[in-house]
Amino acid sequence: MKEFRLAITVIALVLLAVFLLYPLALVLDASLRVEGTGALTLANYAKVFSSAYYTNSVVNSLTAGVLATLCATALGVPLAFCLARVNLPGRTVLLTLASLPLGLPSFVAAYALVLLFGHAGVVTTALRDIGIPIGSIYGMPGIVIVFALTLYPYVLMPTIAGFKAIDISVEEAARNLGGSRFHVFRTVLLPVVMPAVLAGALLVFIETLENFGVPAVLAEDKPFLAVDIFKLFAGEADSNPAAAGALSVLLIAGTSVVLLIQRRYLGKRRFTTNARSAPPPLPLSRGWRIVASTYCWGMVSISLLPFAAVLMISFLRFRGPVLHWEASLGNYIELLAGSYQPLYNTLILASVTAFVATLIGAPIGYVVARHRSRLTGVLDMVGIVPFAVSGTVLGIGLILAFNNRPLMLTGGWLILVIAYVVRKLPFAIRSSSAIVHQIEPSLEEASINLGVSPMRTFATLTVPLMMSGLVGSVILVWITVASELSSTIVLYTSKWSTMTVRMYQFLEGTAPGTATAAAAVLILFTAVPLLLVNRRLRRQDGTLL
């Protein structure tokens, strides 16, 4: 067994070294060089730390990340419990709708809400006209709201899998000792699923630090790390890759600290149960079932507000960048008159990435959760780094690393898949490791003692037990790749343009209506596979539903 785990660890570290650490080393090397001469220097870091602007950028990014993570967790955990343990009407539809926020590019969601709740938004203006003053969505509150409403599925999906993996006897024992349902939930169930909750919360926090779309739209004059990195690399204000590399180090450092805290917490506690099948639905009274249904449908409906705004705006007329309250199909006519290739590219790249990322991430998550050593600790740290690195930074690193022979990958689809797999690998790793924490190791030990090889035990015993977490991983990776922009904008060519690139180009130009129409089409292609997968999972015991 030890040889099997060691082989997985070594292979994973080699892959991450080639496609993650090496490209980042080339980017970060620029942060230690004097522009023009190439001499080593720390002046770039000194400039960052001595600048009040960049200090505020760090503070704003961390503040938004912490607040959004707390809000997303507070929203996602109760919803996950209800979807996992309460017999709600329309659970399949609910889970599908709850997963949709990850499929809408964040900058499109923020832009749609600006059209509704901005300084001159439709809703803001209407309320002011009837004497109800309301502030705009710009600033820190708006950023936190958008992040919480669009990122809570990161907490929701692994937590559902966690609740479904709890042995019902644990809950029954606590109830037989006189504990109320709320007391059992707070003191027994919630601590057991804490690895899944923390895995999701960590993804939310990292995504808020890395995301530049929402702050770019809503921050106004407030600096944010991801926006500053993008501007410095893209040369929007002052092309300075050295300063951007230094800021990227701060992103990685912040994420590493959070990961260390999480690992320390998990390392001191046991979370395994002996679940053999999914626990049955709770026998709630009619009143409590109505309360649970109201909360779930209300929560999901609020989170879909950006979607509703996009769909509504896509059927309104635009004259240039100006929105007019007139129904029209002009946005869709203009969109459909163009090429379908970006849609094909998005579907192909998202599907390939979801399969490859899960295929690589599941063994890594298993080893990280099962075998605690210095080597696996390094693997865990390196495996979470991609999500902390701006997509723009990783994209430029890949260009620097693979734009020359003998391994020239730029200009094709493969470098896009590599970027996506590397960036989304933490989804697969954290989802897999979270569910492995709840699988009793004695099951694998019994299989190996009966003469089954460790590799076959992993494939035929452990993987099926991990299936709920793996399905959640595939869904998360697929829908987030479909809405990926930051690395795509650096690596794509005209042949491999995606839907998000087209949306960004439309919004940057004079066709915001066409951008919302493209977003509506992407929503459709995201919702249909989610619905089909969730309907299938509902028929299977021990799944997300």
C-alpha cells in the first residue's frame, strides 16, 4: 500500500512541477529582475510593500474574501443539509438551479446587477422615483453579495456529499441519548462534515482572491489584488510584469496560510464513519417541511437573481451601450449571425478538462487524506497553489515555458486544457480528500488483507465510495471551465475562442446586449447537463441527492 501511495505522490509532483511550478518560476523570476538589465533585485517587492495603494489592495482583497466566505458558508451549509436529508419537492431541480451560479461568468453577473442596481440602474431609478432611497451595488457590500450568491455552490456540493456519507447510527445514538435534532446537528453532524465544509470554504476564499471580474466591475476606485495583477500584465495602465509577479506571490502566500490552518485543524481530529448507504430522509412534520422548502427555494431564487437579470436584459433593446426598455430579439439575431465555433470550443474544452482533472485529482485527494507525511504535505500545498494564482499569471507562465522547442504548445487547444486542468485541479483534490476523510480505512485494509492489490482496491472499493464527491468534482470543474476567462484571454487564438472571450469582447466593445444573449445561451448549455446528471444521481443510493 505504501508503494502505491508513493507512486501516486511522485507522479503527481512531477506533473505539477512541469506544468505549474516551472511556469510560475519563470514568471516570478521576472519579479526579481531589474527591467532592462536582468540583474537580481528585491526592489520590486520593496515597492509593493511600501506603497499605500498596494497595501489597500491587499486589505480590500482579504476583507472581501473573508466576508464572502463566511456568507457563502452560512448560506450553503443549511441548504446542503436540507437537500441531503429532507424529502423536498423538486430536489433535482433545486440542486440543478443551485449549481447554476458557477456557470455564469462573474463579470457578466456583476454587469447585469449593475444595470439593475447601479447608480442609474432600472430598479434603483424606479425606487427613487417613488421616494424610496437605495444605494447602488458598487463598493465592498456589492462585491461581497455577488461573491456570496455566485460562490456558495462551492460549499454546497461537497457538503451535500458529506451529509450523505454519515452513518445513520451516529445520529440515532445521539438522539437516543436525549439530544434534540438541532443539538445533534450542531454537535454531531456538523463536526463530522467539517472537512467538506472547510474544503468548500477554502475554494470560496481562494476564488475571491483570484477573481478579477467582479472587482473590475463593482470596485470603482477601490484597489484589488487580482485587478491590479491583470492590469499590470495586460498593460492597461502600466505594463510591469515584475510588480505583477510580486503581487502574485502575495496571493500564493495568503492561500498557503489558510491551507495550513485547515490542515492543522483536520490533522487533530477524526471524521470517519462506517456508512454503508445514504441515510434516510428525516421524518419532519408538515410545518418543518414547509419551512425547509421555503428556505431552500427562497435561497436558490435569490442566488439566481443575476441569471434572471441576464435573461431579462438579453431580450431588451440596446442602442450602443445604452439599454432601452423595449422587447427585442435583436441580441440573439446578432449572436446567431456569427460563428458557432466559440460554443463548440467551450463544450469540448470543459468536458475534456472535467474528465482529466478528476482522473488526476481523485488519486491525489486520496493520498493527501490517507497518508500524512512530509511528501504528501508538500503535494497538498502544491496542489492548492493553482487556484491561488491568477489565471493571467499562469497563462503567461505557460507561454514563457512552452512557446519554444522542444515542447511548443502555444496556439493550440492543448495548452488551454493544461491551463484549465492545472487551475481546476484543487476542485478535484479538495472534493476527493473531503469525502475520503469520512471513509473508514479498515475497509481498504480488509480488502488488501484478502489479497487484493492496493491499486485494484482503490479502483474497485475506494473510488465507488468516493463517487458522490467525484461527481460533485466533475460538475464543479465543468461549469467553472465553461465560465473561465482569466487564463483563456491570455492563451486563446482565434481558432480556439470561447464563449466567455466573446462575452468579454462584446462588453468591452459596444454590444453588451449580445454579451447577455451569449450568457443566456451558456446558461442553457450549463443547466441541461446538470439537470440530466442530477436526475440520474437521484436514482442511485449514496449520491449527492
